[in-house]
Amino acid sequence: MQIYKVGGAVRDRLLGQAVTDIDWVVVGATAEQMLAKGYRPVGSDFPVFLHPQSGEEYALARTERKSGRGYGGFVFHASPDVTLEQDLIRRDLTINAMAEDDNGNLTDPYHGQQDLQNRVLRHVSPAFAEDPLRVLRVARFAARYASLGFTVAAETLVLMHQLSESGELQALTPERSWKEISRALMEDQPQVFVQVLRDCAALKELMPEVDALFGVPQPEAHHPEIDSGVHTLSVLEQAAKHRQPLTVRWACLVHDVGKGITPPSEWPRHIAHEHRGLKLIKAINERFKVPRDCQELALLVGQYHTHGHRALELKPSTLLDLLQSFDVYRRPQRFEEFIVACEMDARGRLGLEERAYPQADYLRGAAEAARSVAVQPLVEAGYTGKELGEALKGERLKALTAYKSARI
């Protein structure tokens, strides 16, 4: 039995980056031998075991054969006669197909170290094109390592393009797709993830609503970058730069999809794109079974982001309606995330990345003014039920009117 450290742990050590997860491959062993040593089996697809002390994953060396569609359409073969090289060749990228023994000796049969030095993301073998999930994984790695100068090898992009056009991406489960998408959005440069998907024709298969934004013009006076797709990438870039959470990044990605269905005769204006975009955002949310908090914020940002930009112009009654829509009294954090998503939208414009966004503090102050209205005096005055709600709304409107007068 020989045990090797493999994959990301080896890659990141060679890159000089922090190693978080360690995976191990076991050569020359059977499942029975692993169980006898106290390893605990996990999963049913292939023989993976948890170390009895560390809890780290140890997988028996294995080969695989394509047997069906999608990420799960493989038959695995694990036995003591499978070599380390045979196990490594089934991996996605050369930089993930290196192994290291206890003495630190590197096994690198597919030149991963050279690709690390050359900053290239390259597939290990033609079998890469059998697994559609790898399109998303490579795009995610491109987003993670873009700041180090990594790019996708041209021949790998060709295989990704073939996978995109094969229909195999449709065989991915919503859960699996979302896992990759959400991880990619939290990388340092998530806009690179979207761009790579677009470069290999995967974006139009996975998120045609976002893909449709590219080539659609906006008024140059407000959007010097003009292109709606380029703007979306810039907004996502700003969200990452300002270390926003996943909810905000997801909202930034889909907030403008309504512009993709504006009739060309109306370009470059996009009147009511906020309303038109809601059905598209709902469709994307459902397609990937997006978590509820991300779904809700995406819909609210899609519907109200132009309200955010026009905050200083809004009438007190409109401002109150906006606050009510977000339930700022019980869910203040959601409104805060809306504010920062609007700010990222404003900063995601060519040459305006550092421009001040006074609307943010104005909206925060408005929310605080509305929240400061006490309910108890109204109760003591005898208001109940629906009348209490109307009275409370009236007092909040007064508070917002006073707030607006004081700020302007």
C-alpha cells in the first residue's frame, strides 16, 4: 500500500499558497484492507474513506469509463493493480494531476509543474471532454488564478466548446451546477468565470439571459462602457473587489438581465427593464435551485436598483414603499445588501469605479428614520389592528418627510 497527497494540496503548495483541503490517493490496496485499518467508507459512487483520526479523504486509485450523460455518467474501477499514473490521467487539469509521497517526492507524469510555471490551465487527456462539470471547474480555476496570470490553454478551450455544444451541460444537476457557480462567484475575480464560460459557448447554455446582455448597448452618458454584458462583468468585479457576500454577487450578476430582451428599436434606452427582468431572474433562480436568500435579494435588486440610484430624488411616500418592500424593520441586513449591490452597480462603469455614492448613506439614514418610529405610543392612543398599521405608516411617512427635508 502506497499513499500519496494529490490534487489541490500539491498544486497550491507549489504555487506558494495556503493549503486548506488535503486529498489522498491509495495505490495497491483493497477496500477490505482500508476497513481493517479503521478507515470509514463514505459515498456509494466509488471507494473513498475517511481517516480514523484526521477525517481527511483517502480514495483508492481508480480508472473510469464513460457510461452515460452528465457528471455522474461514469463507471469506476478500483483495484490494487491500478497505478498512480492511471489514477492521475483521469483528472481534469495537469496542475491537478500531480502527487507527492511522504518524503515530498513529486510525481508529475503530465507536466503539471511546467504548466504552473507557464501559468496555463491545460487538460490532462482527451477524456476531459467526457465530463461536462469540467467546463465549470476550469472556468472557476481561471477566476481563482487570474490574478497570478493564468489563462486557459487554447486546446482546452476547444474541448470546453465541444462540451458546451454537445448538450452535455443540460445533464448537470441544478445542485452540482450551483455548487460550482457559487464557489466561482466567491473567487477573487468572478468576472473571469463568466467570461470564460462565454468564450467556450457555455454561458448561452447555462445562463442565456446573462449571455444575451453582450452586444446590447446602453446610453453612453450613464454607461461609458456602453455594452450591457461588459457592465455586468464590471459590477461583479467591483463586488469581489469590495469583498461582498454571495447574495450580493449573485444579485450583481443577474440584476440587469431585463436589458437583454429590450427590442433593438428601443436601444440604447431600456425603459422598464427592471420589471421585464423579474421573470428572467426567477427562471435562473429556479434552474439552479438557488438558495432562498440569494433568490430574494436578486429579485429585489433587479426590481429596485434604479430606485437606489435615484434615492435622493424619491418622494417620501416612494421611499417608504421601498423600505416596506424590504421589510427593513425585521430584516435590516437584506436592505443593507441591497444598498451595497446598488453601489457596486454604480461603480461597475468605465472610469467611474471610484466615484462617490451618496445614495448609500442616504438610504441607510432613511431606514433608520423609519425604524425609529415607536409603536407603543400609538397602541397607548388606542389604535389596534388595521388602524394601527395605517397610523404607524403615517408616522413613518412623517419621519421620512422630516428626514428628507433635513438632508436636502
